[in-house]
Amino acid sequence: MKDLLLNKYRFYTLTTSILLIWMIFFDVNDIFTQIKMYRELSRLEDEKKYYAQKIKEVEKERIEVMGNKKLVEKFAREKYLMKKPKEEIFVLVDENNQPIEK
């Protein structure tokens, strides 16, 4: 009877061990894949926050600029370096290579 119980527990222990090893190392969704996917998810969430902030900034600029023709012209000249024919544009930058705003 005792041998039967020991064999039974050995069987369950061995089976459980094999299953865990298979799930951790050999399965399609193994631990390494899960870690890689978690890192990718974190990166994408950070990217999503960045682009949401940029959308808010652009929306704010759009609201400020629309409706005022002089501001539209100023915006186009500063941001996109648009110019009139036979006109030269000089962009002043600081130490960090960022345009200096007046």
C-alpha cells in the first residue's frame, strides 16, 4: 500500500514538473516571450502618452492660430519656414539647436 502511494505521488510530481518545465521553456507563450511582450507593451504605452501630449499641443496651437490671418502667416513662417518670393529667412538657434522664440 505504501509503495502504491509513493508511486502515485512520484507520478504526480513528475507529471507536474514536466508540465511546468514545458510551460516555462518550450510553450509558445513561454516566460521569455511574456517578458519581451511586457517590455514592448510598456514601450508602446509610453509612446501613446507622448503622442497624446503632442496632439494636445497641436490642438492648442491650432485653436490659437485659426481665425487670425496674421497669426496663420506667422505660424507658417516660423514652423515651416515658408517665405515670400525673393525673401530670405534666418533662423536663430540656441546652444541646444532649438529656435529662439521672441
